[in-house]
Amino acid sequence: MSAHPVEQTEDKVEPPAVEEQPGERDEPIPGKGRAVRVAIDVMGGDNAPGAIIDGAILALKNIEQLELILVGDESVIAGELEKRSFMSASLKVRHAEEAVEMDEAPSVALRKKRRSSIHVGIKLLKAKEADAFVSAGNTGAVMAVAAVTLRTMEGIDRAAIAVTLPSVNGHSVMLDAGANVVCKAVNLYQFGVMGSVYAQDLLGIDTPRVGLLSIGEEDTKGTDMTREALELLGQSPAVNFVGNVEAKLLYKDTADVVVCDGFTGNIALKVSESVAGMITHFLKEVFASGWRGKIGYLFVRPLLSVMKKKIDHTEVGGAPLLGIDGAVFIAHGSSDSKAVANSIKGAHKFVARDVNGHIREGLAKSPGALAVGKMDSEGFLNQIKKKIWGSGEEEETEEK
């Protein structure tokens, strides 16, 4: 999808406002009284850099208490901003001479491209020069660099990608959507705590219902790992656990937070996207089949627009990498300007509402399960290292 220029002139029509999400309100950082600083990877994504720049401009025009740091090739960024005649005191540029391609292995990004926009942006987060980082680029690279540079929060063994899904009565959160192919029961427990806090702070749900994705609703169904996770979640005072949730109930408002391993979650997400695409294809065929279809489309078009808004991923934007000691958001690779703006909005809210602080509070309510996880789990950082270096014993060293 091509990006459309957005100019900062008084006599032109302003771009449409970023869509409001459940529980919406713009806030400064608690106790700091300043704008939220979001670093954004301008070089990442199928539609970069144009759609990223347009999304950044759109976000600045619609979100209060926001400062943006555009990370990437400064000559490219300058050219894109000049095309749009856009200047703002709330917009800064940080040069990064390299870019990670969408099909490159995470090991290449981590070991050989340390001057990439992903590296530079996440290091801004570590150095406290930014409060959040957003990228529509290589997901594996973002995960790897974030894990090694920022590490996981104390009490969390593995980070998880939390995606927001539509449901019949609003939205729900599913995690993990792909960060961890193999999990242990304690990891799923920690995902439940993190997802519950995220649903409270970002979706505005007072007491989120947490469910465990399984092959049946009965407690005896599932693998040894899911049955153990069921027991941990059921005993925890940190979550409102409602038991197992079958995949057929994923979109039926049975739970506000659905917990699973990354292998299962990623398949569920991709199958859902495929089904949505198939339905869209069939609808287009129906409405294009003769004059009856065309007339019928005229009558149902407003209703179809409402439905599209409910299921369109660009309305939600990026997914946070929960459990990382920092605010890292992963946007869809095909993100357009609206999706980028909403990803920035999600990162802004994440920081403003102190989601990580609330996650720490939730974890503190069940220290027993966390102690088990500390002893039993190899940890997200070691998992990433083993994938990249083999043994996981080599340490990352800074390039001079």
C-alpha cells in the first residue's frame, strides 16, 4: 500500500484522528509530568520508510504529550520529511547507517548489524533517552536485540508477544503469539499475569477473565504442561482464572486474556488471518456477481464498514513484547500509516499507564510460582542465545 503525503499547513484538511481504543485517554508519564518519548524504526516494514513517516506525523497531530525519535538513515528521513513539508519541535532524528531486512536471520541483526535502526532504537530505550520503541521490521531481530540488550523483567523467565483480537463484545488479548515455540507451565502462568495487567491498563477491563487455550474445557484435557499451568493459574490470587478455553471460543467473549505457548498462538493467529482473508474474497465475489450483487452492496456497505473496523488489525496497531524490561512494540510488517500511528499510540499508553510497574505488582502477589520458574526455566535470554550462538555461553561484546 502506498503512503500518502501529510503536510503541516493550516489551510489543508487535517488527517483523520487516530481511532480511539477501549479505555482511551492520553496521559503524561505518572509522576514525571513530561511527554512520552517513542523511538520508531523508520527502516523496518514492507512499506518503509514512507508509511512510517506518515504514521509518525499522524500520531504527532493526534496524540498529546508525545515526542518522537525517528531512527534510520538521516538522509532518507530528511528527504521524506521535506516531501511532506513537515517540521516539529516534538520530532527528532537519530541516525542509523544499517537496516535489517525482513528476511534476514535474527543472528545477522544481533551480531553483524549493530548499527541498524533496530539496535540504535533499542539502545535509546536502554539509555533512558526513549521511553518506548516501535518497529514494523524483522520480528525475530527485534525480539533478539531486545532480549540481549534490555533483558527480561525480574521474575519473568520469557517474554511474550501479546496480540489484541476482536471478540463479539469488544477485544481480548492472546499471548504468546510467537516469541516462544516451547514453554513450561510457569511461563504460561507468567503470561497470564502479564496479560491480565495489560488488559486492565490498555483495554480498560477492571477484572479480566484469564483462560488457558486447550483442546477441551475439562480440567483433564490438554498436555502435561497445560494441565500443570491450569493448576498454577487456578491457585493464583493475581489473576481471575476461568479455566480452559477451546479454540472455537476464542472470539466469543469467553475470556479477556487467552494464554498459550508461542507455537500454538502463532498458528491460531495465522489461521484466523487466513479465514478473514477468505471471507473477504468470497464477499467480493458475491457483490461483483451481476447487478443484484452490486445493488446489494450499496445497501450493506455501511454495515460492512462497521464490521471491517472491528476486525482490521490497523485499528489496533502493534503488539507489545511483554516481559522485556522496557516498552517494545512489534507492528505488523505490512503496516500502513494508520497502523503505525496506532502502534505509537499503544506504546504511548503503555508507558503513560505504567504497565510494566503494574506487572511487577501482579507478580509480587504470587512469589511461590515465580520461585519455581526461577529454578526450573532456562530463561528467555538463554533461549535467544542458544538459537544464535549454539551453546549460549558466548557473551555479546560491544563493537568499537
